Amino acid sequence: MRNQITGFSQAIKNSQQGMSMLKTAEGAMGQQHEILGRIRELVVQSNNGTMNADNLATIQNEINELVKQIDSIAKNTKYNGQVMMDGSMASSTVAVDAGSSALGVIGVEANISGTTAAGTYDITFTEVGGAADDAGSVTISFTSGGETKTQTLSLTADSGDAFTGILDFDAFGIKLDLTNATASALHNTELNVLASGEDKSVVFQVGADKNQDLKVSISDTTAFGLALADGGGNVAIDVSDLSNFDANLDLVDNAITTVANARASMGSFINRFEANINNLTVTKENLQASESLIRDLDMADEMVQLTRNQVLSQASTAMLAQANQKPQAILQLMR
């Protein structure tokens, strides 16, 4: 119990420190959010026929500096010396390599989850004819480390040579949507899945035992991560040409959405930390009370026992004193 109690105490500290870390990141993202609001205002201002070239150059200069500041905030906001918002604490993402997949040609759409491993998946359509109500199956196979894993799901063509519904290959985290496919067009193909890299999410131990951790991904909110600049730092927003207005506005709006979602994610994890701290505190108090019943002294009971023993001791002493007086009296008579 004592080991559990000390574990709960440290888990509470871990949660408090984790919450402080995320609050630091969320506060910095709040500043980025405000800067993006100003950039959007400047983009809207630029799309005005009253602006001359000098005006647009001034607006462009301010946008450039604001984008640099967004990048600076992301790269210089640290907690305990660790940069948080440059993608170094972001989870890996998995995506379909559309350029190397022929699924789109046959009208099949692939949706994947984060549990999908990167690599090439072979997709085989079996016994699917061109007539209505023809039955068949779809098999996905994936080879990794010399081992091949497969999963097969049945497939039936609806009336009109079309399909309805989505096939969920849960063994791979892949869903195939055949709504826009026809039986006569299906042929065997491959699906290439790309992973952006290793999962760098930061992990917090929020419990006293194993498997009681919380994994948090902090989004990349650098200028490059928000698509506001390229890898060389060149700003993507260009207000010198009014024809770029729609593209400029889309860039800023997408960046605002990304930062807003990242802040919402930080807020949800902060709430989880608070709930976890409250739960750990209550659990720790109850466990301490249980330990107290086992180890601590019951003062009321012990005081009763002490008083009883004192009374008995005093009575015994008085009896011995009385018994000692009788021999003394006899000796005095004999004298």
C-alpha cells in the first residue's frame, strides 16, 4: 500500500507537470492564432483596387515578418529546454500514396487509420462477374518481415452491376469504399501506404502502474508545418498579384484551422490531466485511510486499555501496602 501511495503521489506530480507543459504550448499557439488573424486581415486588405504597388509591398513586408514571428514562436517556445511545436513531439501520420495506387482507376476509394503499417498491400478480387447479384470476395495481403498476412471479405454486386457499403479490413486498418465501383471494372491492384515517420508523441506516466500513461501529440505549427512558407523560409503568401487572393486566403484559413484544432487538442488533454489528478487524489486518500486502519494506533481503544491497566496497578499496589502493614503491627506488639 505504501508503494502504491508513493506511486500515486508521483503520478499526480507527473500530471501537474504535463498540464503545465501543454498550457505553455497552448498559450504560444494562442499568440500564433492572433498573428494569423492579422495576416488574414492584411490579405483581405490587399484585394482592393485602391492599393498601388507601394501599398502592396508594405502589406507584403508585414506579412513576411508576421510569418517569421509565427515560425519563431514555434521554434523557440520550450518547456524544460525542449522545443514542443516544431513537430518533434508530433505523432506520425499514415496516408495513401495516390500516385502509385490504381484503386482510383477502378472506382475504389481506400481509407486508412493510424494503425496501418507502411508498405505495399496486394488487393485481389475473386469471382466477381459483371452481372447483377454476382458474388465474390476481396482479399488483402501484406508481407512484412518474411511473413504474409491476409484477410478476405465477401463481396456481392447490387442490382445494376454496382456495390453499396464499405468493406472494413480491420486486420490492417484499411477500409475499401466500393460505392463508385462496378463489378465489371474490378481488377487486381496494389495499395501503397506511406508513413510520415516515427511516432514522436510525448508520453506522460499518469498512474502508479504500467500501461497507465497518456500519449500526447503536439502539432507542428512552424511556418513550414502550416504551409505558410517553404523549406527555405520563403513565404507562400504573395499579395503583389491580386489574382492570388483566393489562394492566399485559403492558405491563411487552413493555417488558422490547423492552429485552432491544435489548441482544441491541447485543451482536451489539459482537461484529461485535471480529471486524472482529481481521481488520483481521491484514490490516494482512500488508500491512505486503508493503510491507517492496518498500521495506525486506535487511540480511543488504547486509552481505555491504559486507564484499565492503571486502575489495576494502583489497586494491586494498595493491596500490597495493606498486606505489608499487618506484619509490622504484629512486630510492634511482640516488642
